[in-house]
Amino acid sequence: MIRSILISVIILILLPLAAKAQNGETVYDGHYWQECRPDVKYLLVNCVMEGVLLGQDRVIGYALLNKHTSIASTECQRGITGIVNTLERQIENWDRNRFVEALDHFYDDADNRALTIKWAIRVVMLEMYGAHQQTLEDSPAPSP
């Protein structure tokens, strides 16, 4: 119920952004990020995280109950459920304000401004949770 209310609020807040996007193609990159108000930055980070949670719900729903039958073994079902529950707990506990501050710092570097916000969130998340610089450099480049 709370998730449905949150998603409804997010949609209502994003409607003005959608109208702006119709006037021209908006690129959600570092240049866009730097022009955003603080509340919009927070909303963007929250939307990405909620999108991950909604996506995982679809994956688990498909893997565990497809046409009212499971396509996975009992052991696999337990494993998938454990992974999904762990990810959900982690994302719900992430400090959105900390992510916004980290993204502000990330986009202070002019070389990073061409990266889309969703890609930057991935990089910042990896940095915040201890990924080695080599891991970040070896990550595949975002597709256009």
C-alpha cells in the first residue's frame, strides 16, 4: 500500500518533467543533474531505486509463479527469494540524501557529466560500497 502511494506521488511530481520533455528531448545526464532542484535530485535517486525494487518483483513473480506454476525447483525458489529479500532490505536502508550528495560530487567532475543519471547512480553505488577503482574502470561502457 505504501509503495503504491509513493509511486502515485512520484508520478504526480514527474508529470511536469514529462511536459518539459515533450518540448525537446531531455537527456538525463550530469548537465541535467546540475540544473535540478534538490528535491528533484532526491526524487530521481528514489525513482531509480524504486524501479529496481519493482523490477525485481517482476522477476521473482515470473520465476516463482508463471501461470500459477513454478518454473524453478524448490531450492532455486528459496535462493531467488533470499536474493530478492536481501536486495530489497539493502535498497530500503540506503540513505538517499547520501546518494544525492555523492552524485553532486560525481558530477562536479566535468568528465562525468556526459554519463546518464542511472549510470552515475550505479558508479556512485559501487564506489560507496567499496568497489575497487579497477572494477569501475573495467565495467562495460553505457550504451547510447
